[in-house]
Amino acid sequence: DIQMTQSPSTLSASVGDTVTITCRASQSISKWLAWFQQKPGTAPKLLIYETSTLESGVPSRFGGSGSGTEFTLTISSLQPDDFATYYCQQYNSYWTFGQGTKVEIK
Amino acid sequence: EVQLVESGGGLIQPGGSLRLSCAASGFTVSRNFMSWVRLAPGKGLEWVSALYSVGTTHYADSVKGRFTISRDNSKNTLYLQMNRLRAEDTAVYYCVTDLAGSDLLRGWGQGTLVTVSS
């Protein structure tokens, strides 16, 4: 089974900051990585798939990069609506999520 | 409008059974990839089960042999039969699909809460 490890678990930031979340796969997953945003009491929302492709309607301040086993999600100029928990997820072999990164207000 | 509406959650004793339903509208369940994902209290997201349009099914190791995914084409509904429930199965269960023809977890329902407790 492929394990996904995210870091950090919690990230404190201010509006306007640029933040980066890292995701590491236990084996190569090529480009088959997605990122989700989840707010309390709501369903997760797909932000990025195939490592760097923005889902329709997602603001361009969200960006993804990486390949193989190392991936990053970058949020430029953090907005109030961006404070949430973010998950990476591999879909190279079945589906596995990282443990999540909570982005909170500093 | 594409919509997924889960139901069937509730409080159940350990060892019991429950069947979750996911009623779909705006698309045909049998022609698309469907999946169940759960979020346990204080934990992260966990993929549970998947059903491809051709009928292939997959399960997470944590539920294999206890849960069964299926669909009723006449009702355009996805199901998750959950047997031998454990406390660690307590979670919000989401029904998920991808109408773009891949197996991304793209479109999500609002979720239904399952609580396994005596």
C-alpha cells in the first residue's frame, strides 16, 4: 500500500502570506496526485489533480508541483476563505490521503 | 443539476449492520465511477470503497470482508452495506463520483454520520 505523509500538520499564517504544504509518497506515484480543501462541516473540495492541474473554478493563487514521491501545494497571497484543512491524495494505486494540514490564522 | 444525497447513517451498536444509500440525480450512477470516503472524528480522510462502471469493486483493507459496495440502476442509487461494525468505523461517510470519465474524487455528497457505540 502507498502511504502519504504531509507536513506540517498545522500551519499558522496571515492573510497575504504565501504558504507551502509538502506531501511525500512512500513510493513513486508519477503525477497522480490531487489536493483537496475541507472546511468544518462541509464536504472536501477538489483543488488540483495530476499534480498541477487546477480544477475548474479554483483561484490561480493555488498551485501544485512535484513528481514521483515529492509534491507541494502552494497558496499565494492567502485569503480569508483559504483557512481550512488541506489533504493530498494519491490515485496511482487505489486512493490514499495524507493526514491533512490545518491552515489557521496566526 | 448533479446531486448526491447520502442517507442511512445513525447510531448502531458494535457488531451491527447498516446500509448507506447515495441517491444520485443529474447523471447515471451505472455509467460513472463511484466511491465512498469517510472522515472519522479528529482524523483525516480515508478512502473506503470504489465501484467502476464495468462493475469492478475495490475496498480498503480496513473494511475488506465487512463492507460491500453496490448499485441499483433502477433507482440510480449507490449503496454501502456495512456489517460487523466497529467503533473505529464511526465517521461521516461521503459518496463521491467523477463525471469526467476518470477515477478522481471530484463530486461529493454532503455526507451521512455513522456512530458505532454501545
